[in-house]
Amino acid sequence: MSRKMLTAALLVLTIAGCTKAGEPTVATADPGATASGAAGGEERSALAYSKCMRAQGQTWFPDPDPQGGLTVHNPDGVDQKKVEAAEQACRKYAPWEGPKTPIPAEDLAKLRQVAQCMRDHGLTNWPDPDANGGTSIDTKKLGVDPGDPKVRQAQQECQKLAPAPKDKPAA
């Protein structure tokens, strides 16, 4: 199974989205999510994952934003097989690769409100999260690039409905 990541930074507990090669996908990562227990005792974090991806030759791979969210857009012409090999090598640092546990019902309800808000803001094909709070979005079905100002504006508007990351206090 191959993965092509186009990741929109929204608030979910996992980066998900295994798809057929060449099928663009948006997956979302929990801003600020970290977990311990990576191989060799390293901490799992979006920053550690980003550093690993660059060490694996993906020099274009970004760092997470100040809130810990990770937005990834594979550049045109990138060798997908090399990206997949780097993803596999860096999996041990990815906080979203840790054990999957259901999220509290209250948080899941809030994430469903975020999804509805995104639809209310014109992204009619925005899906609801899964039972673990993960959202995997096929950009072809979504009908818009995740970098589109319409998506960013909807994210800004809908973010206020999201549950607070577990390692950060609620605002």
C-alpha cells in the first residue's frame, strides 16, 4: 500500500490515508501530539518525524507549525517511491503511528462539529472523523487543493470548535 501525503493541519489524532499510488490525499495531524516509546527511546513527535524525513533525503519536508500541526504537500515531480521509503524509515518517530485508542466521546463530537463547519463553509465533501478522531480526505473527492484560501479560511473559522490538544491547556 502506498501513501501520498498532502496534509492539511487540522486537529486529529492520526495521520491516516493509505491510498493507491498517485491518488492525492489530505490527512490531518493533531497539533502538538507527542508520544514516547519510539525505537531506542526517542520521543515520537511531528518535529522528530520531520527531521528524520529530511535526513532520509526529503530536504523539502517541512517542520511542524508553532502549534505542532504538520502540513505536507509533496512537490511536483517528487519520487514517490523515495518518499514512501523515507516514511517507512521515519515511522518510529511519528506520534500518529502509536497505539490507536478511541478518543473521548466529547472530543469526537467536537471533531464532528468541525467537519460540519467545514461543510458549512463550502467544502461539501469534507468527511466526518473516524472513531479515533482521524480524518482522511481524498483531494479529488474534496474538489479543492488543501492550500486553497477557501480551505484555510474554513480551517481558521472551524478550529475554534475543536477539542484542545491533550498536552496543552484549553484556551
